[in-house]
Amino acid sequence: MRLVIREDPSSASQYAAEYIIKRINASAPTPEKPFVLGLPTGSSPLTIYKIFVEAYRAGRISFRNVVTFNMDEYVGLPREHPESYHSFMHKHLFKHVDIQPANINMLDGNAASLREECAAYEAKIKAAGGIELFLGGVGSDGHIAFNEPGSSLASRTRVKSLADETRLANARFFGGDVEAVPSMALTVGVQTVMDAREVVIIATGPSKALAIQQAVEGGVSHLCTLSCLQMHPCSMVVVDNDATAEMKVKTVNYFRGVESTIRKKQYSAKSDPLEPMMLTPDSPESLPADNDDLQPDNMASRIKWSGRLAARSATMPISMY
């Protein structure tokens, strides 16, 4: 897991948005080989979506050959309801860019058989060749999508009952009425997210600080499903300063120091020191012959690959066999 720390929510969102724009453009998607992008809803990605729209209008990005899969949808809420995630995505992104309607995939919370809907969604992802990059947010309790505490780390797309804390957090979108917030949702599973070739998480503000601390410094646990990214070979969590408030100073300084070292090594000749750096999968094939001490995606990357799977600690840069 790579942790990128920025001064405030705006600069954190800018970094994440520009990174994804760079990834899409670098892939040069075509109708035959589109870029498959997983997307979240909620307040976390709003600034990112705004930057996407601005970039499209400026001619810096096209979504014509991008296929999207959204993370979740409420059960029983009509798709035309202003707070359905179908409405949310069209309001904040889809209607403002050139994405083709046939390339938009969203769960149907009103399907006749919710179980069959979930199975079909997994099949669609597989048929699309898998998700290239999954963008996500995180709840204050550390959940990704609607995979709340206690969710299986091997879970797939399914029906999920929502915790009171989640409904209370989302009540602000329903006029402050908790009872108006649906009690169930369809959501991609933890393993669905983990199957993506790359995962980028945006988390800002003090309300996310404890979740980030648990995900980065704690162990992998179903009580904080974001922590599963410790096991992902190509994941990045982008935060602002406030979201690091619960972390150890040593941990924060470590990640800042690693990024500084990488930039000095890789971007000394470039004019823009804030240009997002591409992630490198953490696998033996990806380790450079002469620079494995500078690989940016996790704290254990300074340890030369030994050919064995190592358990990693977010605060101790050693491998434990």
C-alpha cells in the first residue's frame, strides 16, 4: 500500500484525479480494448468528478472508450430518486462527459431477484476483462463500498444490510431523516475490489483519521475492510493532513520521506514536481534491477524480493516469514 499525503482535501482530490486521468490516457483505450474503471458515490469523490468534467471540457480526457462499474446501489430506491446512486452518477459525472450509455454499468436495487442481479454483475465485470482501476472512498468505520465491519474479506457482490452508523452518516443526503435512508444495499464485495488490477482510495478530513490509522498501521481485519489493501499488489490511498491525525508521527514521516526520495530520483529533470507518479505492482517481475530500494508502493519495498510471500507491517519496514 502506498500512502500519499497532501495538505488539504482539494489538493488530495486533485492528485487522485490527475493520476486517474494519466492512467486512462496512458492506456490509449479503444472500442476493442476499453479502460475499465470502478467508481464510488458519496461526498468523497465529488471533487474528483468535478476535475474529470473540467478535464473533459478542456480536451485533456475522453471517456468514450471507458467502461464503468459502480460500487453499490440502495435497495428499493427508485433509480430516478434524487438520492439513488444512478441519479448521483449522472448528475455529477456521466451527463457532463462523452461516456457511452452502453458502457455504464450500475447495480439495480429494484431487480426482481437481487441475488441474480449480484451474480450477473460479477459476470459482467469478468466479461469486460476485469476492472483496471477501482476508485473508492472509505467510511468513518473503515468500510469500502458497503462492506461494513464484519464483512468477509472474500466477499463478492451481494445484498448487504446497512449499519446504523452508515445510515446516520448518509441521512444528510435525505434531509437529515435517518428513517428515509434505505436499510439495505447492493454492493461489490471486498474480493471484487481486490481483483481490480489497481485500487485508488481518497480519504479526507478528521472523520476518516481513525479508519486510515487502522487500515495503515493496524493488521488486516474484517472490522476495517479498507485494511485489505495491505494485501493488494498495486494500491494507493490519497489523504489530506487531517486524515493522518490518528497515525504515528513516525509513520507519517516515513511515507513523506519515501515520496520525497522517489521524486528526487525519478523526477529531478521534470518541471512539475507535483505530477502524480504511476504505481508499480509489488511483484518479483516488477522489481527493477538497480532501484528496488525506491519502489514507491509499500513500506516493505526496500527489502529485496526473496521469492517468498512476506507479511508486512505498516510501521516496521521488515518482512516476517
